Amino acid sequence: MKTEKLSCEKARDICIVKYLAKLGHFPSRTSEGEAWFLSPLRSETKASFKVSKTLNRWYDFGIGKGGSLIDLICHIQNCEVKEALLFLEQDIIYPIYSPPRKQQSKKAKIQITRVEPIDHPALLYYLKSRKIPINIARLYCYQVWYEWKNKPYYAIGLKNNSGGWEFRNKYFKNSSSPKTYTVIRNDSEQLVITEGMFDFLSLATMDEELVRNSDNIILNSLAFVDRIEPLIPKYDSVLLYLDNDSAGKKAAAKFLSLYDHITDCSYTYKDHVDLNENLMKIE
């Protein structure tokens, strides 16, 4: 057990690339001086989260923010510096930063090793913290074990239509290739579109009848808006439940400009960023 408190100076020396690997995030591409990741702060299909190996600093081009590992933990955990240091102190061994020597010649890939019903205590606790009933989560998601560089990881997994997975646990958001949207069919003439895994699970929690009586698309990323467009004319009505942020509103506006049978339902949680935040505020 460590007795010495972790200082900001020491925390900034923790290798960001190696620490991201501990959280389950692995680079999409690397060079001698940089590593590019799918952002751990949001969903995306093209890596726009850069880590400078020479400076040991990160920058997320999607949100225009960056900094040290402390800053990153503050964003991931939505906490202050003091809490971020306490979070980092939970590790017995810190992956200390050292300048890169040479570029790796091979890229490791995520290997799925086991898919089973959700029952791990940490994942059950995480679902509870997001107010998602376990019976709802088990209808659509699984407990997925996978390996990267011979190290095991686990997460709540939602399978997409190309056989890839969206991963979520308390500490990270990640995905395996190939990445695309997820369709859940119920032989309905009504389509419900949600943005991410927890948006969908939140809607299923708040209005289970709506979800069960509709076909559902979870985009897994707004980058797949164009891919699902050919599916929309097949339905009599389409309900949009996208995030109340600039990207979500832009995507909703695009849908509404193309089709007359689409309803933007984001007004039902207009005081919240997304469906899960809305669910979290319900007493």
C-alpha cells in the first residue's frame, strides 16, 4: 500500500498512452512521436484524439481541449484535480512516461474471448449508478471479455450490425472493429433512433412499451447518420431521440429536412443533454 501522496508533478509524469491502455483504450494508429485514439470522451469512428509521445500530452480535436493526464481524468470522471489524483492513487504501479525509442512495427487488435450474461459485480454497480435496471440491460447487452496484448478486460457490450462491439464500463468508452450502427427489430412500422448505448437503455427504462413496439436503431456514432438514411423510408413514422448538443441538433435538422414523417423528440428532455442525464434526474 502506498503511503506517499501522489503529487500533480508526479501525476503529469504518468505515461498517457500506457494509462489509456489500462483503461481499455488502444491507439488506432501510431508514429514515432504520436498515438491517435478514438476519443475516450465521446463516440466517434475516426480517431481524432492525439497523444504526443514526446510531450506526454493529449488533445481531442473533436472538443478542442487537451492537457496532461490529470486534465484527462478530470474530463473522464467529471471531477476536480483533487479527486483525479485520488483516482490515480488507486493504482499500485504507475506507467511512468519515457520518451519513445522507436515505432512499433505491429498493431495489436482487440480479441473477443467470451460473451455472457451481465453478472460481474462492477458492471452491475455501474448499471445501477446510471439507473439502468439489470433486466433491461440483459435484454440488449452482454458482458464481454476481451484481450489486448495478452491482458484481459471486461465491459458491458452492445453488438452492432457488422459484428463489432460498443464497450462501456465505469472507466471507459471503447469499441471493437468493425464499427457501425445497431438495429433491434420488432417487426414494427415505427422506428426509434437513439444516439448511444445508454441513450437507448435509458429510453427502454423510461418507456419500455415504446421500445418493445418499435424497431430501434442505436447509431453508436453520429457518423453513421448517412448510413441509416436508406432505412428511414421503410417506416410510417420515425422518432428521434438525439442529444441536445450542437452535433445532435445538426443531425436532427438534417433528418427533418429530408423526410416529413420524422418527429424530433428531444423536447421531452430539453433541460438535459441526453436521455440518460434525464433519467438520472428522475426521483
